Amino acid sequence: MPPAFLAIGHFCQDVTPNGYTIGGGAAYSTVTARNLGLGTHAVTSVAEDFNRKNPVLDRINVTYHDSIETTIFDNQYDQYGKRHQMILGIGDKLQPSHIPIELQDTGIVYLCPIADEVDPELVRCFKHSLIGVTPQGWMRQWGSGRQVRPKRWDTAEMILSHTDILVLSDEDILANPKDLEKYIQWTKIVVLTRGKNGAILYENGQVIESSSYSVKEVDPTGAGDVFAAAFLINYHDTGSSVSALNFAHCVASFAVEGRGLTAIPTLKQVENRIRPQKT
């Protein structure tokens, strides 16, 4: 039986004052899905020296593909909360042939590139899944200095024509804000996250604004992937984008209260905090 949740993208090493910590959308989303009680799998590419036995990944099934390098990011936030990012290592690209056949009927599939590592053709591998995408890795480029800069997402139409839910941040579209209108045309549901300012949902011509939960933010890294995973999980269960928005805001509110993957909540914690739905 396939798992309930599959993430495809790089596990990475994030630079911290105390050394490396595991990061990347595939890590944040699968830890979220596992903590919420789902059977979970990741397909990723890392170097031989990556710590594959790290307890943070317990009970997550992982298909590893060997790479010369592991993707490494150094994220610095300025006084306004804007992220400045360097890429210090780059793992190998993930191809359709890297997806085991038994995973191609997974209920929820999450494509979450961080360094342009997910081949766009991968989206065609899943005919019966709820497919969610965060495109940040397709919207990044870097030169010899390794400073990450934005670029236009040139494969968007092809990918989104096979995608159910697109989750992206206002930071992602900063360089090309008018492209959002195209994404809305090409995708059933688009969620634009705005950090502390909540999110905007676009679905069937409707625009719904929602507010985030008020918490003390310690570390915003990975919050977008936690939000996206939670949204996909709740939408898969309920079919309601409004319910999924509230659920995702609640789950992400825990994630920013601690550093790295440490504060991603359990389902019980979410049930104790979640706001009642308005009727």
C-alpha cells in the first residue's frame, strides 16, 4: 500500500551558529505529515556523508539517490524579516525514473524543489493523486558567488496544468508579481502566503483572505512548507479550502515558535489550539 503523503525535493543542510541542521521542503513537509499521523515517504538526493539516521527523520520512509553534494543553504534574516540566502552545495536533480512505481498512487503528492532539482516531468507520474506544489526552487538562480536571486518560473504552465494546489509566498512573486494572475488561471486552487499577514486563497473566481495565528516568532524557516503540507492534508480529508486554510495557519503557528524542525506539532496540539470554524 502506498503512503498517504509523498514529498519530492532535496533534504538540505541549513547553516546555523551551532553547525548544520536538516532543512528543505521535503524534510519540513514529511515531518509535518508524520506528526499529524500520516504514513509518509520522501524521495530526495543527498551526498554520502548526509546523516540518514538522524532521529528527526524517524518513521519517515525515504528513497535516497546518491549525489556528489548535498544542497546547503545559509539563510540570514535582516531586521525587516527579509531573507538573504547563499547556496553552498547543490544536490543532483530528481528525475521521473527516481520515483518507485509503488509510490505513484500516493494519496497526496507534494513537489517542493529548493534548488531547481525537481524535473518538471515528474508531475506527470501521478495520475490519481492530490498534487500540491511550492515553486520556490524553480524560481531561484545563482551565479559563481552563490548568492540566490529570483528568476521567472518558465515551466509554470506545464507543471500547473497537472497540479491541484499551488502554495507560494509573496516573497516568491516579488520579482514578477503579475505572473500570479497566470498561476491563478492555470491552477484549481492558489494560496498566497504573507507571513504574519495571513494568506489569500484564489479558487473558482473567489478571493478569500485569512489571518495567521498570533504567536511569538522564533524562526520562520520552513514555515511555508509546514503550511503547505497541512493545507494539502486537511483539504484531502475535508474537500474544504476554508477549513484547510485555518488548519494550515494553526499548524504553521507552532512551527515558527521553535528553531528548525523542532516545533512542528502533533495533531493533538493542533486540536487544542485551532480556531472554531465560522458558520
